[in-house]
Amino acid sequence: MADESYDVKQPESVAAVLKVFALLQALSENNETGISDLSVRLAMPKATVYRFLQTMMTVGYVRQEKDSERYGLTMKMFELGTKALQFPDLVDLAKHHMQMMADITGETVHLGTLIDSEIIYIHKVDSRHNLGMYSRVGRRAPLHCTAIGKVLMAWEDPERRDRILKGADFKRFREKTIVDAAAFVTELQQVKAQGFGEDREEFDDHIRCLGVPIFDRLSRPIAGFSISFPTFRYDDSKKDEIVAMLQGAAKDISAQLGCSNFPLDK
């Protein structure tokens, strides 16, 4: 279905900008798409779609597969997106710690931050095993049933947290998902008291996660780490050891971001 926002009578330059962003959005949702599909989906003439795609190729944001004549986004779009991060150095600061934790545990390590009323994964290191949590950089995930979401909310200013949670959808993903806002706030109190967050098969079946927050110079939570385990590889007796490893990495990165009073030390 076409987005009516660019069907409304607009100055030509504004209409062109809206069409460009509509094409970018469509390509982000379904990479390697043909002109005919884009024309139907966006209710644009094929000639218009072709003209805009060719221009976007010229500036390097769109590529064309020679064999199939389909179009997709280039890594230049990813590079542009990373520059929009509030803390552009965060991935660089975190990636060594994440690789080390993945090497030690053999499991998938995520780095996520807040976007709207969800989290978004901005970096990951995959498990060395075939079976692990499905995810990708750029994927959004809910606040209420992920370890990263819980730690971001647990250390958030209460007034801002409440405002964020008003926009959250407490959807049930699995049997153990917390779907009541009051119960979630109680969970956050426990998360803050223990110094880490847990996903106990609340988002994906047979996946458990442990997570901790990363803080900025004002001791505000700006991101979170998590390690994801298939339940058959999760050993609860090693929880304290894994949490300590996560907290050590978070403390080091927080210090590099200017945090001199690491909240998890309290």
C-alpha cells in the first residue's frame, strides 16, 4: 500500500524528497527488489522509480544486481546510520570486549541501545555454535522481555522511564513474557537490586540472556550488553561469573565514556 504522505499536493522538491525516502524505506524492508515491485508497492510510475534509483546509485546509496536487475541498499547507508548514533564511538569501544566475551563463552554477544520504545542492536558477535539466538544488527526488539531492555529501563530516570513505557507494547511473545506494566516495574526493581537483567525465555523459546547497562559521563544508561544462551547450554551455576565479566566490560566502557561513578559498584 502506498504511503499517502507523498500523494498530497506538495512543492515538487518536497515531493521528490518524500519519494526518495519512501524508496529507501521499501528497500530497507525488502532488499534486492525490482522496479515493478517497487512501482506497485509505492504507487509510483516505473519511469519515476527508475529515475530516482539511478540517481541514488550515482551518489552511492543504492546498488543494482547485474544478473537480476534488482536493487538494494549499499553499505554507505549503514555507515550513514552509524553516524546517527548518540555515541558514535560506542561500537569501537565495545567490540573488543564483545569479542573476548564471545570467545570465552562461545555464545552470541549483543550491544543494544534505545530507539523510540524499543531497543535496537547496534553490534553483535555471533556464537561459534550453529544453534544460537537469531538476530542482526539493526533489528529492533522489545523492552519488556529482553535483558538489554530491562537494564536500560531499570537505571533510567523514573519520569523518563514512565514516558518511554507508555509507548511500549507489552505484547506476549512466549509463555513467560511479562505483559503487565506494573509487574514489569517490579521486575525492574529486582534487576536494579541485583545489578543485571535476565531474559528467561521471554522473547524467544529456549533462549536465555544475561545483560548489564553501560553508562555515560552523567551515569545515565545509554546502552547495554547481553550474552544469549540456548537453554541446553545455559549453566546457572556460572551466572555470577558471567555477570561479573559483563559488569567488568561495562565498567571499562563507561569509564571511557566519562563515567567516574559506576552505578553497579554501589
